[in-house]
Amino acid sequence: MSMTCSTELTLVYTKARTFLGLATPTTASSAASSLSTATNTASAMDHLSSPLKTKVCIIGSGPAAHTAAIYAARAELKPILFEGWMANDIAPGGQLTTTTDVENFPGFPDGILGGELMDNCRNQSHRVGTQIFTETVTKVDFKSFPFKVFTDSQSVLADSVIVATGAVARRLKFTGSGDGPGGFWNRGISACAVCDGAAPIFRNKPLAVIGGGDSAMEEANFLTKYGSKVYIIHRRDNFRASKIMQNRTLTNPKIDVIWNCVVEEAYGDGEKGVLGGLKLKNVVTGQVSDLKVSGLFFAIGHEPATKFLDGQLELDSDGYVVTKPGTTQTSVRGVFAAGDVQDKKYRQAITAAGTGCMAALDAEHFLQEIGSQEGKSESSL
Ligand code: FAD
Ligand code: NDP
């Protein structure tokens, strides 16, 4: 079913949320918490004079990077890991530091805060022997061997490299979209329906998704399991999503499409401090209308963190690192990629961790093949 955005919809909010917006760890607090484990973090200044050497250099700090580090360290490869410093505006620890409860990562029956999960990962990878630097990698040289990895203050010679720099979900900015006072980010607004959609705040409530690609279709269909109704708000009058995904969406009786509209403002639901609805603007007629929803999900694409690679690995048309199917091998032998930086389909912490494990095992096999483990390039650490 489709409708115009001048349609006014009203549904009453009835249930307090338990999931979103109660104790959102900010990127700053997560960064502070990361730095509170500063004993784990080597000082870059100690190594300005000569390059470090390692068998495995891991770039990134999300579930993929730390899983790779745990496996590589336990294989006695003495990994060096660059966790970044507000790389892509995200604290060390990656995307999960920007959310509250993670309820779908196995092993935590009561859920766990995203920041806490990533602190645990970091502590575990340090405990098993990973050398962690709180620096962002700015440049790489994969054309010579050993590979070179650069930050602003030092360089590393590495026999193998694991790229696990993740991706950033694009967010829209409008009144009420932020995470400060008066904003509803994590209080009804999210960029991950699969992660947050099952939260009680969204159950049997009208929800909205912004976007017209495959992600928007997938997220809208997913949300119909929880919401009373799902609106797709799209800025044009047709979708770019694949035909099969479009058909599935347009024939779902719980989904309505609001064409030619953009969100101008998000407002709250009375005293509760959570999202209550949206002001929409029709980009063709200019008409402004009201849409009562308890959830809004951005599905307007992701930005993989691959700019620093400067064309040295094969990327797909959306900028994701291309890996050989079933492996983490990139276009350069000895360089591996794990997590969201090479995955535009699943984008989950557990799948990132899974590919992080694969990357460490792939790197270990590569090092065995080239004889590095016999001391060809002995770690200086
Ligand atoms: P990321 O988590 O993307 O982390 C990579 C990190 O590497 C970057 O953030 C940065 O700190 C660092 N980095 C980047 N570039 C550089 C560089 N050049 N040098 C050094 N360091 C660098 N998934 C779930 O399974 N369950 C959930 O409940 C869930 N909730 C989510 C909620 C939100 C709001 C978001 C945005 C995502 C959520 N996800 C969830 C998805 C999950 O966070 C990601 O799939 C996962 O974090 C990807 O892990 P990753 O290891 O690939 O990298
Ligand atoms: P896409 O880039 O394909 O789509 C993004 C959508 O968001 C577009 O419809 C775009 O509108 C809209 N958009 C972008 N910016 C704005 C904005 N500022 N305001 C409003 N709307 C905006 O991203 P996806 O994440 O959907 O897909 C990325 C890739 O991943 C694709 O190759 C896709 O096929 C793939 N994918 C595959 C899946 C599957 O096979 N199951 C699932 C998910 C993704 P417009 O169209 O007007 O540009």
C-alpha cells in the first residue's frame, strides 16, 4: 500500500521503554573508558625513532579486530593493533560504543552494554598479548614486503595485515535527530533495525524507516515482526532496491510507503522523553504533515572505513574491501579483511567477530607458507 505524506496518523504511546535512551554511553565516555585502561596502551612516542616489526598488524578496534587479535596472540604471533583515536568520529571499540544494550551477542543472557562488551574484548586481547596503540592508521604501503603501516607518529613493518576498520551507518541531521538534549537518537531513533527493532519500546507501535535501497526494504520487512505498522519514508517516487526486495515490501500488508517525503523534525512523546512523531515535508508539493511513530530507523547506507587504503586494495563500487568468497583474503596476498569493512550484508557484531577469527587463521596459514613463523621477520616486541 502507498500513501502521500500529507496523511495524518495518530496512535497513542502506551508502554514505557526499557531499552533505549536510559544510559546511552557516548563516544566520549567510551573513549574515556578505553583510556582508563591506559596501562594497556603503549605510548607511540616510545617508538618514533625506528619502525616496529610484527608478524601481524591489525587495524581497527571493533569485534572483528579484537577477535583477530585474540586468535593471533594465542598463536604467538605477537600482534600489534591500532585501535584508532576517534577514527571516523567513533571511539576505540567501534560502532558498539555508540549503542546501549546488545542483546543478540551470545554469552550474555541479560544483554550487555555495547561499551562494556568492547572494553571486555579489548581487555581480553591485551591479556593474551596484543600490543595496542590508540592511534589512527593514516597510510599503508602494500606494494612492498614487509607491508608498511603508518600513523601520524610511527610506522610498522608487518608480514601480514588485517584490516578491520568497520563502517559507519549514515545518519541524517534534522531537529530532534541528535543525541543531546531534545534529541531522540537512541530514544526511538536508530540506524540498525536488526539490532534495536525487538526492543519493547517498538512493540506494537507504528514505526518508520527512511531509505529506498535494499537495506530499507530488509529493515522494513524485519520491523513488521514487532511494529503495528511500518512506514517507509522515501525522498523520491521509486526505489533503487532490487525488484525482488521491492516486491516483497510492496506486498507486505503491514508496510505503507510515503513517497517524495523527507523528515524535517522529530518530536517527543510528552513527558516520556522518547520519540513521539515526525514532521514530514513533501518535496514535490512543499506540504508539511505529521506522522505519529515511536521508532525511526535510518537505512540510508553505510560508509566503509577504507579511505586510508588509498586504492591499494580492490574495493567494490560501494567502497567495501573485496575478499575471496569463503575467506578473508583481499586482492593483496598477506593482507586480510574482516568485519563490516568487507561485509555490507550482515553487519552484526557476531559476524564481524567470526570473520575476525577467520582473518587471524588465514594470516597464520599465510605466515606458515612464507616461513615467517621461523623468525623471518622477528617481532621487535
Ligand atoms: P566497527 O565496530 O565498525 O569498528 C571499527 C573501528 O575501528 C572504528 O570504529 C574505529 O574505532 C577503528 N578504526 C577505523 N578506522 C581506523 C583507522 N584508520 N585506524 C585505526 N582504527 C580505525 N550489532 C549486533 O550484533 N548487535 C547489536 O545490538 C548492534 N547494535 C548496533 C547499534 C548501533 C547504533 C550500530 C551503529 C551498530 C550496531 N550493531 C550491532 C552493528 C555492530 O556494531 C557492527 O556490525 C560491528 O561493530 C562491526 O564490527 P567491526 O569489527 O567490523 O568494526
Ligand atoms: P543504498 O545506497 O543502496 O541506498 C540508500 C538509500 O537511502 C537510497 O534509496 C537513497 O535514496 C537513500 N538516501 C541516501 N541519502 C539520503 C538522504 N540524505 N535522505 C534521504 N534518503 C537518503 O544503501 P543500502 O544500505 O540500502 O545498500 C547498500 C548495498 O548493500 C547495495 O548494494 C545493496 O544492494 C546491498 N544490500 C543487499 C542486501 C541484500 O541483498 N539482502 C541487504 C542490504 C544491502 P535515493 O535512492 O534517492 O538515492
